[in-house]
Amino acid sequence: MGHLGAMIVSTGLCVVLLAPLPALAQAPVKIGMLVPLTGIFTRNGREALDGTRLYLDEIGWTVQGRPIELLVEDSEGKPDVGLTKARKLVERDGVHMLKGIVSSAVGLAVAAYAKDRKIPLIASADFGASALTVPGPLLNPYIFRWSQSGTGPGQAAADWAYKTAGWRKVVSIASDYVGGLEVNGSFARVFCSLGGRVVQELWPPLGTADFAPFLTQIDRAADAVAVFTPGADGLRFGRQYVEYGVKLPLMDVYAQVTDEANLAQFKDAALGWYSTIHYTALVDTPENKRFLAAWEKKHQRVPFDNAADGYVGAKAIVEALKRVNGRIEDRDAFMAAMRTLEFDSPKGVVKLDQFQNIVQPQYVRKVERAGNVLVNTPIKTYPSVSQFWTWTPEEFMKYPGWADFKGKMTDCGKVLGR
């Protein structure tokens, strides 16, 4: 009879309702984790995976009496590989949901498959392509983004750059792919709306080994450089920014250059660099201090944002499962429960908006010295940042799409659709 919640046995005129079968009570909740464990996004994927495992360790890998199984596949940061691995997890391994995703290109491929198969996709790494969580043809009801959108850090960075740093002319450098368009596009939109201007835009390809052709073009008359070069590209960019003697202030949108693991290699040259991101190890809250202690005890390294994202995504899954008494087979109830969640986390208080995208704090950080090490000290907190910034969804959607920004970011009229 398969997995039945209960059995009805007729004995003459008497009907007996038997207890649920033990097989169902003990059937595992299967989570398919799809992250890059090779390629330029390796560290991002590893951090998200380790953050997920840390939370599941804390709850003993069980929820409502059901064991949790985590099945992990390497997407390699490639859309075709990611899609193949997602199909394996769903169709062969029988996972109840997918989790993770770093590359936006991988995420877009897998999201379409998840929608077709009606499988929840819990975005809990760098995957931030906002077209899936805003009104429009790509809006996907099976995406639950508990990590980060492509817009939040850029929006907060632009607000701080204009209002606090006093910058008016900024050079934009971003990796040439969908994530770069969205991250630096969101910076340009807010910066232009405040009265600032992007005076130059440069688009190095993902995986660039030599940034010299781009660094030598930088307009030294600008006030600062806003950069987004994810994964291993961030380390290479930072090294070469120092080697080529660029002295302009640096705003590292999404903190891929100023990641704590990179700072020791830049040494004092990184002092004073800024970054904007939704997590920093120095968030001064009891929940983050507890998380940080557990993480450092297990890994002996400082976590960065993907660690917190993986952890939060795992907690969201478990909290939703608690609300449906572990009945992951009732997919609609599970998803409805997830939409209502709001809880404290290492990142701060998090929740989803009406389009299932995370609302969370954004932190502006400054590289400073603490004893013998360089750290990212939070200098400004923007609480409860929405993917729509201060606009309503309707106002936000009237602006040009991110794909239209390339080659036009130096013209605020075009950025703002005027």
C-alpha cells in the first residue's frame, strides 16, 4: 500500500483506525544540496555546505522524529552540470527539496526545472538572480531565497557611498555575467537616484587571471571604485589592485575581495577598503556570537557570508517542517509554512517578502587592524533591507531591467529610464 499515514481495517460492523505505520514515521527527509565544490566558486560552495551541516549537527539531524539526509552534488559552477545533478537528486535519489546554489547561471537553469517538477528550491548560497522573486514572467513560486538577492548589498553600498562617504563619481567594475549586471546595476540605480554618477564601467570576464587591461583603464579622477568580482576572482583582483598601485578608495560590493581569508594576503594595503554584505563575523549579537563560537571550534577559520546563508537555509527548512509536524510529503503545507517564518539568525532577524525573497540587514564594513590580524569592522547597519530598497514593488518594476544596464551605466537617464 506504499507509505500510508494510517490504515483502516474493517472487521464486520467495526472499523478500526490503526496507528501510522512506523515506516512513515522513520522515513528520512531528503535534502539535495547543490553547490560548486570545484571551480572558481569552490570556497563559496564549501562554506554554504559547512554552514548547513553545522545547523543539522546542532539539531541531531532529526526533525519531529524523522531523520534528515543531506545528499550533496557538485555543480562545478556550470549550468549544464548543475541541471544534470539536480535531475539526479530529484529523479534518482528522491529528494524532497533542493538547497544551495551559488552561481546565478546555475540557479536560473535549475529554477526552471524545479518549477516544472514542483520541487521547492531553498536558495541558501550566492544565487541571487532577482528575476525569479519579483513580479513578471520568471516569478517562481518554488524558490525560497534565504540567502541574498543580487540587489541588497549594492543598494546599501550606494546609499552609504553618497550620503556618508560623499562620493559623487564612481568607477564600476563587475564580472561580466548575470550576477555582475545585477549587483553593480543595483548600485548604479540607487547612486543615480541620489544624484551620483557612474563615470566608467568595466566588465572583466568570470575567471579573469589578469586584470591589468581593466585596472590600467581606471579613471583616476573618480572618487572611488565599486567592484564585484566573485569567488577566486575576488582574491586575484585584490592582489592586482595593490600591485598596480591603484589608490582610489575601494567599495567591495558583496565582499568577495575583502573576504577574511584574503585579507592576510593584501596586508596593510587593504586597510581602509570598504565592503557591503549581509553578514560579517563581527555582528555583535548573542545569536551570532553563539554561531561563531560553534563554527570556529569545528573549522578553525572565520566564516563568511555563505556559511551564515547555508546555516539559515537549513534552519528555515527545519522550522517549516516543525510547523507541519515533519510531513514533508504535504508539499503545499510545507511551502505555506516556510512563507510565514521570521526568526533571529547569525545575520540578524530574517524573513521572506511576498515574493519569497529574504528581508535582512546589510552591513557596511571597513578593513581595520585588530591586533595582528585584519578584520572587517561593521561601521553602518541597514536593518530589514528589501530587494526593492525603498521603492514599492510596482515602482521598482518600472525601472529598466538589469540586462539593459550594460554599456549604459554612465548615463543616469538610461539607468533610471528617463
